Amino acid sequence: MQIKPILRALWHHKAGTVLIVLQIALTLAIVCNSLFIIHQRVVRLSRPSGVDEDHVLMIQNQWIGSPTPQQARALMSSDLETLRRTPGVADVFASNAYPLGSGGWSKGVRYTMDQKSATSPTAIYFADEHALSTLGLTLVAGRNFRSEEVGQMAARDSLMPKVIIITKALADKLFPGDSAVGKTICIGNAPPSTIIGVVDRLQTWIGSFSDAWVERSTLVPFRLLMSGTTYLVRARPGELTEVAQAAPKALFAANPLRVIGPKDVQTFSQIRAAAYRSDRGMAILMGVICLVLLATTAAGIVGLTSFWVSQRRKHIGVRRALGATRGDILGYFCTENLLISFGGVMVGAVLAVGLNLLLVDRFEMERLSLAYVVVGTVALLLLGQSAVFVPALRASRLSPAEVTRSV
Amino acid sequence: MLGYYFQLALHSFRRSPGLTALMVLIMGVGVAASMTTYAVFRAVSGDPLPDKSAQLFVPQIDNLGPQNGSTRNHLPDALTYRDAMALMRARVGKRQTAIYPVVDNVVPQDGAHRAFTANGYAAYADFFPMFEARFAYGGSWNDSDDQQRANVIIIGSQLNQKLFSGANSVGRMLDLNGHDYRIVGVIDDWNPQPRFYDVNNGSGFADTPDFYLPFTRAVDLHMDTNGNNSCSGSSKPMAPGWDGWLQSECVWVSLWVELPDAAAVQRYSEFLSGYAAQQQSSGRFHWVSHVGLFDLTDWLDHEGVVPPEAKVSLLVAAGFLLVCLVNTIGLLLAKIMRRAGEIGVRRALGASRGAIYRQFIAEAVMVGVAGGVLGLALTAAGVLSTDLLFEPEIARLAHTNVSLIGLTLLVSIFATVVAAIYPAWRAARVQPSWQLKSQ
């Protein structure tokens, strides 16, 4: 296939050529970055929380009348007892927060008390000996809390745990390549605490700032005595829905002086949906825009090529009359499109990287992997070829006798 | 003449309905994508108090020090209780209020309804005139209520509806978790968006507050903050209990001051620097303590109130509209150049270049109007489905109104006319003699 005559023909259609090149370039730039955003969001929202999500729900409870720490302790004990007796409940514990929740505690972790700045932040979950079995966490080293290790703490007391259980992610950060069990670390301003166990995975509560340390959590063996608490309840297989209805009813029946609002009972699938709502939405939006964009560009190519074919009817007829085969004509338009698309993706690759740099600069996004540019380039070249195929086929079927007749 | 151009345009649409429909569809989709994302962006980036925002300021004090990661541009976004109280006592601004979010249980006294949770704010009397709160009944409490730690309360219209069926409840009592408060005012439908005074707790778009009570009273009752409490500035274990917390370096109190003019801002800046320097020389800070004084709009910007999703999607949608525009130029060019013969005849019969130019711009306007109408329908659908994309509290802010409808049509027509400039120019340059000869 001779490229020179094609280039010369394109020179006669400068405006149209430039428009298609521009359109392909912009499409590539947007599609690459959109795919990249989609991938990032999907990775984010498919992170496992570490919790056995199919069987766990949370109940947020407030007692009326500002109970003192002693009263709160008695109320909490009796609530835990009530929940344990509720049919379908496998296990339960009380905490201050839960993974994927919207708020919670965090503390800086230091090796020693006189270390100036913290080595890592960590999310703090109040727990007891039932926490691991309720959430379905796996111990990868060490042991669980014992019931005699579980203490009480009032709202404004300093957190000073003797023993703690941490996640593998935190252990790897603090003691890379070494066993963390038996070592001591300082949580916040507290004196050293001994690590007695390491769990496989437990995500932090969701806050935009906690993204960098998403699995660095610590379990502390205390009951936090405030005017309210969060119960985490594990249901027996298949009984989650029943428990979600029965548990608050049982709590109200045992003691009506409390508030559990309509949004205060949530299963983990509801919690997950709420936590990642904007990530899922962003991925869907980007996906829709990509598809519509590709369709628009394909339509543009079909439209402009059809126009060119109709303009060059005589030209095609003459070529056919002079011995060009149908395949030659088909090849001509396909090659022409390939040349244009090639120009488009070259400009587009530069634009894609430029747009990504803007996003990195303004929105703290990550750098675009070049694999996206390669995939996008191949996709657009294929799109161009398939879009041009129908008008090119029509061109190749023009009968030379008919189109040259008017000359 | 205009009517004739539109007639010609209609004729041309009938001749190539597919191409015309494609142009209208592409323009409509492009405009709708941009307008939907713009509706969300506009809702979250608006100025909550347009006529007052330039006079409202947030002071910041660096009580963390550089070893705890604070820098000149990244100071704690709330104050300690003792700093907030010192700034309140100094009364250097025209008005000032310390604020913190609280949550409490409302216990209805009718014996029929269960207790429920309500969200509110602890603030000073200045809060209401400063932020231009509108009252349905009654009004604010006064300074002496603040000083006497009075058990007064202002409730929102929703809570008033729920408890008193919307009647004037001023003077009646409200039971919050076993404590009685006398209602002195009912806030009308007032809920500035974003809620600038609580964005540092991530509550910029939260539900309308149910109640407001005196800060001094809330502290007396040991009401905990429902917002952030950051203690990374306390290098030594704090004293136990509530009073230990009040005296600690934990930051949890927001402070807003009203400074009506540049002189007042200057005076407040100097006062703030002086206060920090004094804390340093007294030995509390072992570092040069930077201070900050943000006005309302800069504060919203600093706190990153507009979600990145809203900005990125607006950017991508604008890029999409650009592609649609380029596409439309291409299609219009194809469409117009196919009619070179017709243009030749019109030119030969006396139509001027300007007339040809106007004819095709008129045709583009019609495509733009059609695209705009389609875009309008798609935008309305898009705005209704924003809750698929954004947090519900943000999605509900996006709505269709007259200005959005006008803007959608305008953008569509403007974009199509811009797209038509080059093809129309090409059409006007068609050589009549050449066209007629080749026929």
C-alpha cells in the first residue's frame, strides 16, 4: 500500500484530519485517566476489612440520664448478657468504633516513651476476650486476651493498656522481619504495652486521613465507660436478619431507658456500602463517560469517513476503472484511518500524561501507569479500524461504471 | 430573512436526519454530563453567607510544635479549651463565639414517644447575629445567659415540628437527657451550606442541627464533643477527668470572630501573634508559635470542603464536552461541505457570503437548541440520580433550578455556534463558478 498518495489526499482535507486527530487524542487522554481512576477506586472498595462481614452487625446504643462510669459498667454488662441470650446470637462485645465506620480513636505509636515523634499512627479498638471470635479475626501469632486482663476505663481517663493485640500490618511496620509478640510499644503517651497477639487483618475506621495506614489497628483490653457504646454482634449462619430485628427489641425489653435510632443498627454489608459509596459512584461515572466517549468518537469517525467517501466517489471510480481491486479501495481507507489514528494516539499519549500530572498536582492522585496508555492506544486503534470499516466497505462496492458516468 | 434560514435548516435536517440526530444526541449528552457534575460542584462550593463571609475569621494557634508535625501551613484546625477561653475573654473582635458539636438524647415528656438522639452545637450568644441566623419564634439568648451558664436552649424548626407540631414553643421546657432547658428561640429554615463553622469536624454537609445551647452550660454539664478531639500536642499524660481534659493540649474547640474591616483584621492579627508569643515566653510552647487567621472562603478552601470527586468529575465532564464539540465541528463540516453545490447555486443567485455564513449559524443554533432540550432532560435525570455517585448529604444539595435550566440551554447553543464558526466560514468561501461548472 502506497502511503504517499494517502498523505497527499489527507493534505486536501486538513481540517477534517486535524479534527479527527484532535478527537482521538482527547479521547485517549480522558479514557486513560478514567480507567486509572476506576482501577484505583475498585482496588479501594474491594479491600477486605478483616471482619467476617456476612455474619456481623453493629448496634449503637445511648443510655438516657448520663450514667456514671460505675452505672455504665453495670448497664453494659447486663446489655452484653441480654444480647448473648438473644436467639441467633453467636458472640458479642462492646467497643468504641468498628472497621469502615465513620469515626473512632487513633493514637501515635512509639517504641519508647522518650521518642519524640510517633513511628506510625494506629486505630484503637476497645475489646475483650470475645472480640476476635465475634469479628472472626485470625490470630497469626501469640494469643487472645484473657478475661482477667480486661479492665475498665472512664471517658477521660488516659489509655494505659498493659497488653495489646495488633494487626500484622502494624507489626510489619514496627518490627519488619521480626516477631512482634512479646515486644513492647507505647500507645499515645502511655507507658510501654506488651504485644501478646497479632491478627491477620483488621481495617481502621474510614477517614480520609487514615488511608495511608488502613490496616494498622490495635485492640486494647478495656470496656470504655461512657454514656453510650457500640455493640458488635455475631449472628449464627443465616440468622443475621433475624438478629438485626431481635437484638434491639431484646435490649429495649430489658431496659427501655436508652436510644437506638433507626440508623443505629447496621449489618456490615450496609456499613460497607455506605463507606465506599462515593468510590463506587466515581467508578460508575467514569465508566459511563468512557463508554459514551468511545461511542462518540466512533460515530465521529464513521460520519467523517462517510463524507470523504461521498466526496471521492469519482476518484474511487477512476481508480477502479484503472484496475484497482475492491481490496485496494478498502485498504486505502483503512490505511488512511490508521495513519490518522496513529497521529491521534501520539498526541493523546502526551495529553494523557499531562492530564494525569494535573490530577497528581491538584488532587493528590497517583502517577498514571504507562500500561494504561498502551491499552488505551490499542483500544483506540481498534476502534478506529472498526469504525472506518463500514464506510470503507461501502466505498469498495461502488461500481466504477456508475460513478464515473457523469464525467 | 431569519425565518428563511430556519426553513432552509429544517429542509437540510430532513435531507440528512441521521447525521442531524447524531449531532443533537452528542451535544445533548455532552451538555448533560457537564451540567450534572456542575450542579453538584455548584452546590458544594457555594458561599454559605455571601454578604458576610468576608468579615468572618478563624484564628489558629500552633500548640503542637514542629516535632508533632505542625508547619506554618498546617496548623491544628481547632483550639484548646484554654486558648479558646483566653480569646473569648479578650473580646478583640466585634463579635466572637467558641463552638463545639454535641449530641444528646431528647426525652419527650408526652409519655408516648421514645427518646431519640439529637445533634446540636454549644456556642455563645454572638453565634446567632454573627452568622445571620433567622428565627421563626423568639430569638437568641444574651451575654448574661452565657455568663450565668443559664439552662436556655434554641431549637431547630424540625425538632420544633416533631415535639410541638410547629407551634410557638418559646418559654416551654425541653428535656435533654434528664436536664431541663427553657426554649428561648426557634430557628427558621436556616442551615448555611456548607456548614462552614463545623467543616473542621467533617460535618460540612451534615443534617440540619436540632438545637443550640450555651457553651458555658455544656461545659458545666461535661457534655462531650461530638467532633474531633486531637491530643497529639500533649507530650505528657494529662490529668485525669474532665478538668484535666479542659486544661490539656487537646484541640477540639472552634472559634469564629467577626472583623468588619481591614483595620480590625490587622488589630486581631497583632493580638493573636502577641498571645502566641506570650505563651512561648511563659514556657508553654518551646517553639516559635505560628498563628493563622483565615477568612470564611479561604477556610473552606483550606479544609478541602469540596470533595475531590466533585472536582475530578467536573473536569472529566468538561473534557467530554470538549470532545463532543470537536466531534460536532467535524460532523457540521461534513454536512455543510456535502452541500457545496447548493451553496454555489445560492451564491450565483445573489446571496452574499454573509448570508451563507448566517444561514449556517442559524442551522447550528437550531441544532444547539435541540441539543439543549435533550441535554435538559438528561440533566434533570442526572441530578435526580446524583445519589448514586455522591454521599447522600451532598447529593441532596444538587437540584435543578431556573439558573441551571438557563445555563444548560445557553451552554448547548453557545457550544454549537462555536462549533459552527469554522464550517460556516468554509461554506461562505465556496466558489460559485467552480461548483456550478462541476455540476
